[in-house]
Amino acid sequence: MINHTVLFKLKEFVSEDQKGAIRSKIAHELLALKEKVEVLKYIQVGQNYELNTSSFDICLVTHFETFNDLDIYRVHPDHLIVFELIKANTVNRAVVDFEF
């Protein structure tokens, strides 16, 4: 099984309400991928409990049966749509992929 973990740091927003809304939208769109991407076996999305923090804002944990399945996920059209939303609203990310 392959674990794919991604941390996202959101860009600065005018207000905490706006940042909270974007965090929630990203989380919702990521979780919706479970029904759209067949190779995605498990997904969990966590939002940092603090809105104003210097650490990362969102954590994504996904599982795939193989690295090939992870590669399929990366180029899946529905994932690419969410990826664009994330790219437009983040300034940094960190990724770790490992077999367990």
C-alpha cells in the first residue's frame, strides 16, 4: 500500500473568514475525489485548528495500492481540477510518499 501525504500552506487572505472558507472548500473538493477516482482507496483531510499560524493549514492523507495508481491519480482530470484550486490559493506544500 502507498501512503501519499501532502501539507498545504495557504496564501494570505484579507480576512480569517475568507481563509476559513477557502480551507473548507479545498477540504470538501479533496474529499469528493473519493467518489471520482477509482484508484483512490482512502482519503483523509485535516485542517489545522488555528487559522493564523506559521505552520501548514491543510493535511491530505491518501492511500493507493501501487505507485502506478498514485501516478494515475496525479493526472486524473478530477484531481487536476482540485489541483488548480489548491495551486491558486497556496504558497507552499510538502509531500511524502512511502510504501507501508
